[in-house]
Amino acid sequence: QLQASGGGLVQAGGSLRLSCAVTGSIRKIDNMAWYRQAPGKQRELVALITTSGASNYRDSVKGRFTISRDNAKNTIYLETNSLNAEDTAVYYCNADVVDSRGRRQIYWGKGTEVTVSS
């Protein structure tokens, strides 16, 4: 239902662009978000974007990460810049959707791994 891509190995200070597309039969997508989970830590919200494009970020990524969405493609993006070792994690996308049967559901992608080397 959610397919994330774009992760990889990058040097500190580098950039990656993550993408996540909602597939399948759905009626509506509301908020979409990126989460991440570092080894041994809890999953945390990185950035969220509403249908109108309003966004918010966790403090540690403000000014470095940018979330955006293409409603026509049911896709969100996370532009990550000035990456550091603390950004190393598996990044998951999340979507609040109304499916083809009218049920509200939360979809999670499988995750894409980001590794920042110092």
C-alpha cells in the first residue's frame, strides 16, 4: 500500500531524497508523514504534511529536511540535507487514508534505510 524508496549510504553533510507512494484503491488521503527509527530507539515523527501542504517538523531536522507532497501522484517526499550520524535510521512513511470501502486506516510503508557515515 505504501512504497518508500530513496534511502542509502551517504557521507556526513550529504543529501538524500526519499519518496513514498500510496498505491491501491483509495478514496482519500489526509495527513502523510515520515517517521524514523534508529537502532535501539523508539520510532519518532520526523515531519508531517497535510492535504493543503501545511507541514511541521521535529526540532532536530528543522532547516535541514523538507517534506512535500504531490496529491496527483499520491506521493510524498522528504528532502534531507546536511545529514549527520544522528539521522541514521530506517525511515518509514505513513498515510491517513479512507480506503475503497470507506474505512479510515493508517498505512505504513516498509521503510527505507538511511546510513550516514562520518
